[in-house]
Amino acid sequence: MKKIILLVTVVGVLAGCDAPAPVQSTSTVEAKRQEEISRQAQHTVGMPSIVNFAEKRMMKDILEIRDQDVATTTYIVGMNGDLHKLCNSVGYGLPYATQYTNPQQDTYYTSQSSVHTVLPQPDPNGLYSPASADGTWVQCVDSKSGKAKVVYIEPRIIVSPIPLGG
């Protein structure tokens, strides 16, 4: 019995020995310090007292208006800033890089350490859309048929629900 107590005591003493502290990367040290500063700022200043949520309400209104078939007019902006009417249109234009599906897929591999990667994911047509693009899809109303036709436009445009000067 004394041998078992002695063995437990020796193991306990050895476990309590100072092992070399793991070396932390500069990024880890900076991240911990930034978290401390952010926590101190939050404690000292606090969060803004937002009570009307006007900007969130405005964004909701914009999203709801965009969800309707709104009659619009599409203009191209000239080199000197003049507006040139391109067409009567439907909706507000869709940036070319907008994707129907999530453009990235998270993957996690677990072993001794967790590895997180983000892989590109194709659109339903099997193509990989760019992260950004300057073009815009516009539904211009065909003056002959009165039906919306999709037009791809590269220059920057203004799409408005009301006619603009120009």
C-alpha cells in the first residue's frame, strides 16, 4: 500500500513540474490583445442605443420593392456624367456576379487538428461565377413586343423607377 501511495505522490509531483510553455505565434498574441482591447472598449463605451432601426427598416423596404416587378428606366452614364437613356426596363438590374447558389462550400477535416477550408461551388449551370464583375443584367422592355428582354451591360448604369434628366 505504501508503494502505491509513493507512486501516486511521485506521479503527482512530476505532473506538477513546470513544462516549457508552448510558444505562441505573433498572430495569436495580437489576437488575444485585440480581444482584450475590444472588451475594454465595450465595457467603457458600450453599444450604441439604437431604438428606431431606421436603416434596417429602409433596407427592408428596399428589398421588398426590389422583389416586385417595378417599371424602371435604365440609363448609361456618359464620360462627362451625362445620362443617356438605354431603355424602359423592369426591376433594378442584377449585378453579373450575383450567384443563385452559395459560391463557397465550407469543409472541415478532423484528425489531431481541425482543418477548415472553403472550396468554390459551381452555379446550377455548372459554371463558377467570378467573385466580382462590372456587368449588369437588365430586363429591357422591347418596344415592339412590349415584353422584357434580358440585356447584359458592361458600363456602369443607373436604374431608376422614374425617368431621369438626360
